Amino acid sequence: MSPNSPVQRLTVAVIVRDAESALAATLDSVRELADEIVVVDTGSRDRTLEIARRRATKVCEFPWCDDFSAARNAAWPLMTGDWVLWLDAGETVSAESAAQIRQFVDRQARPECGYLLLIQISAAAASLAATTDLTQPELAANYEQAARLRLLPRRGDLRYVGLVREQIHFDAQRGMLEVCVAPGIIQRQSAPNESQLRQARAARNLRLAEREDRQTGASARLELVRGDAYLVQGQPEQARLAYRRGVELAERGSAEMLEAYYGWLTACDEISTAKDEQLAVAAAALEIFPLDAQLHCAVGTYLLARGRADLAARSFQMAAEHGQINLETWHLVGLAEISASCWAKALEMLGQTEQALKLLERLALSEDASERLLRQLLDFYIARDRRQAALELVRRLPMELSARELLRTVVRGACLAAQGNFAAALPFLRAAYDGGCRENLCYVWLANCLQELGLHGEVSPILADWQRHWPRSAEYRRKVRESGARVMATPVAPRVGGTPPAENTRQQRVFRHDPLPLATGPAPFSPPLALPTAGSAAQYLTMGNQLYPAEGMAFQQFALS
């Protein structure tokens, strides 16, 4: 559409139930974006209807009939916009994304297209881990995102089908619907009672999947619903079978097939006897998706678990340089950068420190380097007592002047501790901590110094405070195991958020970004998941036979047979 064309009307549509804690934020975030807001309530028993009537243009009460498509389709007749943006309670659109979407609808959107928008959620929320401050470097990059078909033209031939995990359907005789990508990001928040909601949603989804299966027959979509629900319920064997059926039923090369493979691998993570099968499944998936970054990531992890850091390093390198991502599957934001980070740490594990240093400096000292990469290079400098370089690097970190000075004090102490001079290091680290520094780096080296100097009575309070500020820290978890300390778990209030949406929030963890071990330093970190070579699947078949010569185990042994 040309800039001089008439402005398009945009409707924001929401189906909702019992979402009083989430709906207001969702509707307020689109106030400037929407020409009208349509809310379909499916039987709320709280203040949801009251909130909707204050903020929405139109509110419809639709009796819940165990059918998400029916609820969505009830909204179509109420709309008057040329375009429809579908949101769920708990999802918000930033001012920047709202402006991008508005401009796109007015100037570029084509009525023969439906548009994918990125849905973004913190990985901490997705895995139900409590977190405090997502701006902290360990968590800042830990966001997952996936593209979903959310921006649609208001056409008479479009409707939703499916009781659960509903999909858009169009009348092919009246026109096609080309799927493209639009700008803008939808942020999804977690609910305070997320765990209970997920359990209830899993039971509901299983019931709906069984009902639809009886009505229309088996499909990959329904097997994905089952697999996701079984994982939530702690039934990995049932999930594994569902995802396997999903692979068999899915169209070859489709996003559904890839997602089913992800689920299968994730289920195997929870089954102690399925580790060889897991490697075989990953290789079978690579035959179909040879450049998928997350599959390479999984294989790299499995190779590391088998002590092949050399192959893993090659994997990380190739993934960073050539790995691809299917936008319609959940993946970590900044995956390419994360794989490069893991590549550098894998090189450290192999003793190739100069190569690791050159790689990190090339990545971290570029103008657009992330804070995470800067901090990884900082760790590298500290572990090798490159004090001046570390102090200079601190200047590049985005923080207040007072916080920066405290961190410089931590760096001085950490460099001493890295060389084994714990007595000289402790005053610096104590001074920074007493001054209010709550950086993960401060906790790592302070706890290490106290333990090395035999001051065990002081370790436990530090660990308890560490847990409050960094509940997902890999170093914290390892230090607790190492010290044998009994730390009282301190509840961390989850972020305020909304009711989870009708569509499934992915809980698969085919790619968990945990830090790799450092070759030197206070203690090794926990092992990672990261990305391997983007070579052919034949390379992995050969690799499998090389790794398991005694058993003669080829990767394809378990694949789909």
C-alpha cells in the first residue's frame, strides 16, 4: 500500500476467562494502536468482565463449550476493522512495537497475506524458575521467542478450526492466504500461579485432544498437544510416545515435524535409559533439518556429555556461523551470539586459550556487543589475572558510576583470588559486598574466598543472599553442592503477569543455555547445551560409529523404527 492510501482500521481481539490480574495491562498496551478492541469472555467468575467493559469497544459473553475455535470465531462478527490483531490476556505490546505494527498495517500489509508476529517470553518464566531482575546479565539474554499467526485481514473466508491449538482455515475457492512476517514483538507475561495453571491447562488440553481425535482422527497437531501436556504432568514416557507419533504424522520438513522432534528429544532428557535413543533421534532429525541451530545445539550437548569437547567446539563454531532458526519454533533470543559464546568456552575447555581469547575479544569488543559477551570476556581476563584489561572492560558495562566502582573493586579481589591469593583478595570482595554490590561475580569469588580460607560459618549467609538475588545462577547451584551448605530456600516473588494464553507455551528444553565450564577459575560451571556443526547428517552417522565402536551403535538404530 502506498503512503497516500487510506489508513486501515485495526481491531484488537482477545478471548479471555478469569484474567482480572492480566487483562488491564493487555488492553492498555494497545490503546493507541487499536481502532477498536473486541473482548470475548468465556465465562469469567472474577472481575474480568468489569475490566473489559471499561477498556474495550465491544464485549461479548460466549458460553465456554470446550472449543477454542468456537470462541475465537464468535469474535469475527463483532469486528469492523480491516485487520485483526489477536492477543491473549497477559500479552502486551510496547509503544515501539505498537508504532511498528500500526505503520505496517497502514502502509505495507496485503489482504492476501496473514502475518506472523514474534511472541517473546522470558525463559525463566517458561521453565517456572522464579527470578528477580531480568536485566541482570545472566538472564538478560534468556528470552525465548516464536512467531505466531496473529495479524490477519478481516475476510469472510477466514475462520479457526480445532478444539485446542486452534489454527486458521480459509476457503481456497475464495482466495489464498500467504503467510509472511510482520514487524513488532508481543511480550507474554507469566502468572503468579503459573504452575497450577499449567497443570490445569494440561488436563484440559488432554481432554480436548482426545475428543477431537475421536471426531476427526489423529494428527500431528493433536500429538503435540498431548506431548506438551504429558511433559507438564511429569509423564515423559507418554510424552515421548506422543511426540514420536507426531513426527510420523507430520508433513515432512514442516514446523510441526521439527517441533515434534524437539519434544521427543526433551522427553528423552527425563528418561535415564533413553540417552542413546536421544542421540539417534537428533541425527534422524538432522537428516530432514540439516542446518537447524537448535538440533545442532542438542547434538553438541550430547557430545559434551560423552566427553567429546573437541567435536562440540566444532559444532559451536559451525552453528554460530551457519546455523538457521525456524521462527515458528520456540528459540532463545540471540542464539547465534550464544553459540559463539559457547564456542569460546569450549575452546577454553580444550586448553586453546589464545583462540578463545581472540574470538571473545573480536565479539565482545565490537560496537554492538551484548553485556553478556562483555562479562564473559571479563571472566576470562579475571581467571588469567589480566587485571588492567579487566578494569578497562568494566568501563564499557552499562551501569551507574557507583556500581561500576564497586565492580572494579570486585575485579581487583577476583584477580587476586584467581591466582590463589585468597587472604589478599578477601578485603576487596568484602568491601564491595558491604558497599552494596550484588553482582553474581561478587558472590562467586566472595564465597570461594571464604570457603578456601576455612571461614565456613560466613559461607551460608552469603549463599542465602546469593540465592535471593540470583536464583538461577549455575555458579550458585554448584557452590551449594560443593560446600554441602544447607541453605534455606527463600521464596522469590514471581513477576506480575497474566493468565497463560489458550495456545501452548512451549516448555521443551531442547536448548537450555547454561554456562560452560571455565578451564580455570574458582570452580567449573555446570555443563551446557549449545550448537554443533552444520555438516551433513552423514558426518553424524560416522561420528556415532566412532564414538561407540564397542557397541557398534549407529545413530539410525533407533530412528523411527
